[in-house]
Amino acid sequence: MIGFLTEFMDFPYLTRGPLVVIILFLGGFFSNLVHAVEPVGTPSPDLDGWKSTAQPFIAKHCVACHGSEKQKGGLNLEEFDGDILDLTKAGIWHEIVDVLNAGEMPPEKEPRPPAKELVMVVDWISGELIKAEQLARAKGPGLSLRRLTNQEYRNTVRDLVGHPFDPAMRFLDDTELHGFDNVAENLELSTLHLHQYLNAAERIVDKMLTVPEKPPVRQHWYIEPILATPTSPLVKIDGAWHDGLRGKDMSKVKPGRIKLPPKPLGHVDPGVPGLTGLVRGNIEIPNGFQPYRMVEMTSGKPVVYDGFGDIRFYGMQLRDNFQRLGFRWFAHDEGRYRVTLHVDGFKEVEGRAPAIRVLQEPGSEVLGEYEMPVGVARKISFDLVIDDVHYLMRTSGNRYWGMRLYMERGIRPERIEIEGPLNETWPPPHDFVRSMGGNQDKIAGALRDFASRAWRRPLKSGELEELVSLYQKQRAHTKNFREALRVPLVSILSSPHFLCRVEHRTKSKGLEQVNAHELANRLSYFLWRSMPDDLLRAAADDGSLLKKDVLKEQVDRMLSDPAISTFCETFPARWLGVEKVMSVDVDPLMFPWVTWGLRKDMLEETRQVFTEILRKNSSCLELIDSDWTFLNSRLARHYDLPELKGDHMRRVSLPAGSDRGGILAHGSILTITSNGMRPLPITRGAFVLENILASPTPPPPPNVTPLEEVEQPRPNATTREMLELHRSDPTCISCHQKIDPIGFSLEGYDAVGRLRTHEHILVDEKLVQTHPVDTLGRLPGGSPFEGMPGLKQVILNEAQKFRRCLVEKLLTYALDREVNFTDEPLIQELSEEMSTHDDRMNSLIHALVGSETFQSK
């Protein structure tokens, strides 16, 4: 902590005194994250029952595989002493009860225990687990807090301040636990995190206090080429990047619109009168010397400038006949700009419509990929936020913003239009001074209102006085009251009450209900991943949120609010891990058409299907099987389904007998369970067990030969033959009996989710079919099933397992922690609630929010 203090002694806006107070407060606060309360009336373990009931049963039926000589799954039950109230082992005992109840243990080949003995041992363990649950609840923390995730921080700043920039762009990445990035125990808070939060707070406050009196000039202009042969493609011959002014007829440049930078970029004449300062509204599109027309619309009346030479198109040929079209754009004022590309396709490429990829610079972030039907003009618009690049990029001189447009042959750029900065109102919402009327007498009230919104609760006694004191001390050192406001505002945004979700306990034992504001925070970050809005905060202020009918009204309102899109995007991504589809290393020789755009379509299909089910309050079982999905032209072509037109995703009824309904047939899931060249049956089977059937398998034991290294029994052996050899290892068979049949049923889909009838290999850059795929599977104790239809039926026949899985994943997401044995009663209750209410997602969310667990601390 000392090094951290030393590094910030020259903090630009905070005096040393207030900064030290903030840092010491943070350090002291976070050093006491959890204070255990001593339980009263602690239950004791039933050791007599252990010796008479459980221990003999375990010795007879379990220790042969889970004892000191052999520890399958790393479990040695001979080390257990029967004290199930030892909370470090209670979770293991809960898993033991589950497998005994499910009949999975002892294994099929072992003698079955008498039913009476089995019932007795299960009842004894269950009774001890109830006592362990009571003990765990009694040991609840006196102070609970969780750091906001980067997503939550970003959303909270957006809703609190109202500025469109991204304050978390340079933050350390959040770590994930089983796919979830919001698990409290995994959200560390190091000095590096405090460093980034203080820097971000300074930037946020700077934007709140430095809003100019007059709005920046709203640029609106476009450029277009003057083409001699409109049907010819525009490609680079030997042009080169330049500053955008070379060759321009300066007499036709509108003053104040296009300017030279203070440090010219390239060969330019810096002495042109009236053209000095930062670059504004400058664009360059090289391609030899192509004549152009620039139309200035800022004044409201179009003004046309003709020119020759400086605004030029260029293209650059890449692999597989891809080409690149680019332009560089400089803007003086920060804010939100709308860039519109007017393009069309003039010829097909290899029998398909040409396509473009749009990237944002700096950083080469892909903004989109679009197909260009021949003869159809398209407008593609993006809202881009130009931030203080000097700060972000650690550069000096020009603020730089650009985009590159990757394209195939057959694309004709018609026009590039730019408008901004776009300010719907002035002053903008983030103007703190004018939000209080610019009246210095209202500073206390303004600080109170801002802090209560930022901390998501009313201020406690003395807190406002501390903030006002910080302002007054800084005001004594500066004549500018805006500068004096920096210290209390940065303090507010650096406080643990802003950076974390803080809950205090007052009881010494058992559960305690959250207060209204804590409930509002839990609800808002569950469904919106952001701070409560005005309506939710008002219901917390008057305490009515604690009433069942008001809580139900608020949940219904939040589910129908556009902000629920965050839940629809984030929860399925965390549950299923489908975002990984964007990073799978798909073999470009085997699947050259699997571009960024197609991957994004796969991801969007899964998100849209989940959104549709939530929006229409349909049955969650439609996630497993349905006769519809969401497609666009590119994804429909990939799936070999009837042709669609357009990039936009839409709900589509599937042909009768289609294997595409349900998320397991989505390209997103099928691609992330492959290695980019071929499907991985083990990975796919394990995925279904963990994410659909709530039956995760343990990691493979050490020193087991990976499937890829198993010696083939014959040349070009099938995947099934290789797996039969792999699973012959006695340490592998118990898990593979459950994993492999599911993986085999999905062999009808290749590495990128297309239907296939044969396995294939790559020969001379061409796919060559080898063996027919075998999609037959049989789970232990079950009947044979075949392919995706058979797998869906198996899952639907055991729908309670899917309900349990969905409940467990949703609980992890809502409670910010992993589920454990203490949650078993709630899991069963919510699963039954789903079954009773036709598996409606909204009913599940209402039941979860109304539960004692969600409303207790």
C-alpha cells in the first residue's frame, strides 16, 4: 500500500491530504471484507449415527473405489470422520447423496445395496446436511461486499453520469469462474485495481466539470467520388497515405472546417493563411488522383466543393481475393458521431454477393460484416464515440480516429457521410455544474444527490458533511469552484460504496432480510447489470419495494424495459460460454467462409432465441427443442436452409423434420465444442452434461493419454474406434459411459455446425469424405438413441435435470456466487415452480427474486 501511495503523491487534482484519506479508507475498508459472527447454539455432529449407519455402508459399498488404495475422482472416504458439520466437506457429502439418490453409485457392475440400507444412509446424511446448512447460515458475514464487474462499472457510470465514453476500456480483465465473471470470491481488488479506479474517476469528473458554454459545431458533410466509369471497381494502383490536404485547391476550402494539424503529417505547406490548429472534418481516400465532390451541410444549406487529388479511394488485395478500402478521419471535438457508408455491389464473386467488413481504428475493432447484393445500394451507419485520445493512447498532437473497410472485389463505395458530435440536448446530461443551475449555494445539495445516486442509497449521518468539508478545503486553495468540486466528486467515485455493492448485517445469528435499497441493488444488477433507475430507487426510498405486490410490479416493469437486453445477452453467454465462438481457431483452409460475420451471426442466433423466449414468456424447454430459430441470409446459407435475403436476424419457421431447432443445434455451441477442424465428441458430451443436464464430470485423471495421442488401431480409424481405445483405461470408463453416447449423437454436425453424413479430412486443400458418421448412443441404464432428435428426446424425458441446471446457473448469476449444499431446498423449489408454471422464464425469475435466499443476507 505504501508504494501505491507514493505513486499518487503528485495526483493532478487531489491534494495530498484528501488523497491519503481516500486510500487509507479504501485499505481499511477492504481489509475487513468478511467478519464472521459467532453462532449461538451450534449444532453437534451425530457421530453415533455415523458409526452405526453410514460408516458400515461406506466400508461395504464405497471404499473399494474411493478409499486409501484407490481414489476414483480423487475421493478418499476413509479420510472422513463422519463430521458432516465440517463445512469444508459438507459439499462433498451433498454430492454423495445426489449420486446415491440417482442410482449412479455403486456402479452398475457392482452389487446393489439393499434398499433399506440405502434409505437409512441417505436419510442420515440428509439430516446432517440440514444441520450443516443451519450452521453455515449462522456463520453469515457481518459485512458483505462485491466489487462491480467491468461491465457493471461501465453501465453504472453510463447511467449515473450520462456521458457516452467507455471508462473501463483500459481496465484489468475480470477473471471467470465456470464461465461467470460476477462470482464475488473471484473479484479481487488489488492496488492495480485501485489505481485504475482513481484514474477513471479523474477522467469522469473531468468530463463532468469541463463542458464548454456553447455546444461544439455539429459537422455534417459527405464526400463522394466523381467516377468516369461508374461500374469499375475502385482499387489501389500505387497511391499512398498522406495528410489529406496535398493537392487541394485551398481557395475552395471552407474556413474552420478542414485545417492543418499543429505538426503536419507528411509533405504539406504549413504556411497557408487561416489553416492552422487541430484537424477537423478531414478525410482521405487515396487511389491515384480520383476526382471527388465534397458536400458541406453543416450550415443547413448544402455547399458543394469540387476537387482533384486529395480525396481518393484505394484498395489493397489480400489473400483469397479480399481487398481493403480505407479512409482516415480526424475530428476536433469529442463526442458521439454518426458515420454512414453508402455502398453497393456491382458484380458477384465466385457466385456469391460481395461482402465488406468494417473496422474501427485505432485498435482494429470489427464493427460489422455485410453482404452487398448486386445492384442494391446500402447505407451502413455506426455511432462512434471519439474520446480524449491523448489520454487513452498516451500520444500528443492530433486526436485520431479512423476506420478501415475490408472488402471483396465487386464493391463500389458511393459516399461517406459524417455527422456530429451529436448532442440531443445542451447542456448535456453529464454537465454537473449546470445541472445544479451553476449556483455555488447549491453545492451541498448537488453533492448529496450525486453521492446518494452513486452509492445507491441515502447518505448516512456525517457523510455529506465530509464531502462538503473536502470541497471547502480545496476551495481555500483555488478561486475556481469547479476545480474545488473535483476532490469530493473523485472521492465519491473512488469510494467502496460506489465501486462495490455493500451490505451490512446487524443480527448475530441466522438470516437477516436485506433492506429496501439493498434489494433494489440486487434486483437491478441481476436484471440490468447496472444501478437502479429512478422508479426503482423511489420504491426503495419509501420502503414499498419490500411489499410483494410492488416487487412483482417492478420486476414486470424491468423485464419489459429495453435494459433487459443486457440480461438476454449476458446470462446465456455466461451460462453456455458461446462468446468463445469469436475466438475458436477455425481452420481457414477447411472452412474459408467462416468469417467474423458468420461467427457473430451464430452468437446472435443464440441471444435472439433466448430473448424471444423471455420476451414472449414461452417455455424454457423451447431452448431444447423448437420448430423455429433466428437466421439471416449468411447463417441460413451456412445451415443449408431455404434462402433468405438481408443481414438482419429474424425469426424463421424451420422445415418439418429439421434438426436445427434448439440451442444444441446452434453453430455457436457446435463450434466451441470443436477444435476448429473436427468435432470433439468428448467435449460436446461433457458440455451437455454440465450445461444442460446439471451433471458435470470431473476433470480427466492425470497421466491419461489424450485422445489425439492414442495409437490408431488402423489407418484413418473412425472417431468412435479411437474413443473405444481411449475409454478402455479403467480410470476413464465411468465418466466416458455418460460422455461418449451424447458426443456420438452430435457427430452429425461438423466442426462449424453444418450437417454432415461422413467424417472428412483435408487433402490438397480440399475436404475429402472418409467414414460415414455413427450417431447412435446409449446412456447407462437407458435405451439407445440416435442423432440430435434422439438426444433431444432424452433431455426432454429428463426435463427435471434441465430445469435444475437452468436454476443453478441462474442462481449463480443472480446471487454472485456458486451454489452450494445450502441452496438445495431453493433449487428444488424453483425447479418445481418451473414445472408447475409450464417452464416459463418469467415465472422462474419472479420466484427467484421473491425467495428468502435472494432477499436475505
